[in-house]
Amino acid sequence: MLNDIDRPPRSVISLTQIHTFLTLVEEGGVARASKRLNVGHSTVSAHSKLIAEEIGRNQFSRMPGGFTVTAAGLEAYNRFRAFVAHASFCINYFRSSVATPASFVTVAMPSGFPGSMLDVALRKVSAKLALTSPEICLLPAYGDVSPADDLLGLYYGEPELDAHAIRDRWILIRSGANIGWSDRPVSRADLFGLRLQVPKLPPELHGSLLTLAEVAHFSLDWSDSGIQGILANASQLQNFCAIVPESLLNSGMAAEYFECAAIEPTDCDPQISIFRGAYPAIAGDLHAELLASLGDNVLGAAAMSDDAVIEEPEMLSLKHCRSFLALYEEGNVRRAAQRLSIVQPALTVQLHHIEEQVGCALFTRSHHGLQANGRADALYGLLRQLIAEFNTALVHLRAAVNKGVAPVRIGLIPALDEESLMAEGFAAALDKWSRTYGDGVAQVMEGYSATLVRWLHSGKIDFALIDRVFADPALIFEPIAEDTMAVVVDATSGLIRPGPVTVEQLAQLPLVLPSARHGLRTLLAQTLRQRGLSLQPRIEVDSMAGCLSFVKIARYATILPMGSVYKSSDRRRLSVHEIREPRIVRTMCLARSRVKPSSAAERNFLEELRLAFLDSAERPDTGVGLIVPRPALPAHVS
């Protein structure tokens, strides 16, 4: 049963309406979107209006020659484009029945260029992978891109050693009688004396463009508007000229109203680099696709506008996804129908449609209810993650209506007290983050690690600070600090001689320990099991503070991380003995979704947490071990 605390935000929009919105953004006009989707103008307008009402912000702004996408619309596009890629993947992967686990690959992309050649190339590679490697899902992550990011992605500038390089070219867009693509390249002499408008471009392109302007003796008029905004504002002007890289141009939209021509090659041409991350084969596919699009003749670019209309793969509707999740979790049609606020016959019809679409039976029906089979288990894992991503996107998009920055929602395991390593590190990170995001809101929710992982799946939190790694391929676990475990007793108890203790000695102590659902208890049990030993605590308490209270008032011992007690105000009364032979180490991790894009505020908070724990790890006599920064670990059994 779904608890109220995990209940997702209510939404009435559908995947069809999201697809219409994405198409409208990419096509830059209702007429072009209507033609591409083969629906009426009124349908496109109605779907766009529903998206705006759902989120609470206008997605488009009217201009003299049409409209442009607002910042809110671009943010919605970035999130929904990744979500649709995920939704397309789910049913294709499920139908393939491949044994290989799903692999979600984030591809960093420049933001602000919907429907560009880069976008089209990524979608074409995704379509090919759906046939050859259905277990791989490419998810675009739009934002500032640099080779320092540990991602597969595309950026502009000199290539790193481990990157593919592609020579792009500058495109001149101008008003006039010759609308469409010109097969005559523009020479440097043709540029002499022109004043060219420059849309908002990645900063890495500014230097080469300035050099070209100096060499060819033309001037630049820099704008904060995107390409679409400049074109919409200039469609009625007679002496309009602009310059953009071909890879960032939506060629079909530009060529409908303007003449587009390639500027002859120079040493100032843009350079695209594809950094491979851990996926050199996919980087190679992107490299080949972009090379094919950036052919030597401009007619190839003109033809791209036809190729850009890539048929969207089949997807389960959001309504059917939610219905399946309710049926699976409730195990009963009546309860699932009540949860969805629909009648049972309608839900039964939906189930038949779902099974027909995925190509197999999902439940065994009896008078006791529904029994999910193995295929239903697999589909549940896919759709639970998908709907969580959708819920998270809605929360972020809606939150930004009244705030400049969406709230950052953080899950935190309980700390011993305000002086523990966990509490101090988090407080330091929060303080620095608040200085950068003065209007930002941090929502902190406390829970045990297993609870926090469940909240990550439901979309209730954006990331979590936990004390172990779970076998969950949907999450990324990044270790940031190690904390040595120690036995803690009252200094006057005489239970332990001075110095470290061994694992074998633990079994002889009168222990008070956290209950079995606590991550520390799991860590201790695993270590002792490897030695053929078991823990038999005299008392079980849910909190670390409760365990320490028993130590102080009675002749008991407990086991706590040294980082939790090294600065405690009660340290003078306590005797702390590190466990050795073997050492037991708690690894603190940042856990986050593998597929949910992170906002700038979230990325900043994560970085402040890393720095805060790095600072704590370098303090003497804390018992905290430093972890050298490295790529996030793949999920494995804790």
C-alpha cells in the first residue's frame, strides 16, 4: 500500500501532450508542429496550454515574427526530453527480454538548442541502439558541459586525449528573396563590413568567433536570446544577418524563412569534441552520426530537416503506467481501483490493454486477487523508476513558480548529536550552499538508509547521505568518507583494557546495539558472520544516542563510529576502543538517481558535501578515513 508520505504529485498531463509540447519547442511554431504531428492547430495549442497550466508558468513568449521559448519552457523541455527518452526505452527493453541489466547512460548536451543537429544525432543513435543493444538507454542531460564532467557528452573546444574531434562550420543566416539552403559557400570577402547577430552560444565558441570577425573584418552584435528568439524577432526584417554553428542550428526552422549558407572553412571553425566517459562505443556512434550530418556539401544539411522527424518509439501511457503500479502494489483490482479513483471494470480493461501492449501476461488471477509473475516483477522495476522520474520533474518545475531555485530535498541518516562527523559535515555544507543560493530552500528528511533509498525511488528526495551501498542498479553510490568502528564503554566500567579490541572480543561483551533495521547493525553482522561469529546484544535500541545512554547509566558496551564520538561533550566519561583484526569501516555515500537530471543547486550542494567531508577526514584523531575522489561505484551488494 502506498503511504501518504510517498504519494506522488497529482498530474493530468499525458505523454501525448508532453510529446506535442516537445515538438512545438523544436519546430518553433504551431503550423510546423501541426504538420509534423499530423494534428490540427487547435490540438497543438490545447496541449501546450495544458502543460503551462500543469506547471504554472508560461512556456512561450510572443514576438513580432512568432514566439520564442521562455526560460521556464526550456527547463521543461530539458526535463521532459530526457523523460520521453526513458519512457521509450522501457517498453522496448521489456519486450526484448534480454538478460543484460538495463544501463542508463547520461549524455551531457549544451542547453538551449532544441531540435539542433546535436539533438537529432543523439536521437538517431538511440534509435539504432534500441535495435542492437536494447539494454542501453541514452538520457540527455542539458546544461553547461565541459570535459571535466565524468560523463559521455559533447562540448566545444580543443579535444582532450580521450575524445573524438569533429570540425563544425559556421552558418550565415540572412533575410532576402532566396529562402532556403544555398549551395554557394560564403567567402571571407562576402563577410566584409557586415554586422552579424550572435545568439547565446556556449562560451567556448566565443574566442574562435571573435577571431573570425577580426580576420574577415565584420562586426558582432551579441545577444542573450537563443537562436529561436533571434529568428522570431527578425523574421520581418529586411537586413538581418546572423551567424551560428551548424551543429546548434535547427536547419529546417531556419531555412523556412531565411537564406542559410555555409561560410568557407577557416582555422576559426568550431570544434566539436565528444568525450567518451566509460562508453567509447557509443561515443564512436555519435561521432559517425555527426560526421554524416556535417558533410562537405550544404545540400546534406538541407536534407537533415526531413531526417530530423524521427518517429517516436512506442510508449506505455502514463495512465497505464500508474494503473500497473497500483495493481502490482495492491495485488487486488478492487483496492487498486479505489487508489486510482476509477471503477473496477475500467481498470480491468486497462490491464488487458497493458498486457496486449507489452506482449505477455503479467498476473495470475484468482478469487484471492492478483499474483504477479516474473515478467510483472521486471516491468515493475522499470515503471516504478520511470514514474518516480516524472514525479521529480513535476516537483522541480512546479517549485520554481514561486522561487528562483527549486528546493533541494536531501535525505539524511540520523546522527549521534550535533557534534558528530555527520552533523558537522552536513552543517558546514549547508552553510556554504546557503551563501551561494541565498533564496534556495533545503528540505532535510531523516531516515534509515533503506528508507532513504525508497524515498529516492519515489522521487520524494533528490539525493541522500547514507551509510552503505545497496544492490540497486537504478542508483549511483559515491563514497565520500570512511568511519572506523569502535567499542564504547563507560571509562570507569572496567569492561575492556586500554587499547584496541578484536572482533572475537565483541561476542563476550554485554552489548547494547541499534536494532536490525539500522545500517550499523547490518555492517557488524556481516563482519562477524565472516568470522563464524554472531552478535547477541542484551538490549536493542533504534538510535545511537539511545545506545550511548545505556552505556553511561549501566555497565554496558556499544559499538559506534569513531567519527560520531570523537568530539562528543561526553567523551571525558567514555572509553573508546578501535576494533581491529579486522577493522570494521562504515562507508558514507552520496546516493542519487542514475537517470534524474540534477539542478545546478543540487550539484552545488553535492560538491559542498564532498568538500565538507574531505575537510573532516583530514582532521587528526577523528578515526575518519579519507577516500580519494573517484568515479561513482556501480551498485553492488552491501
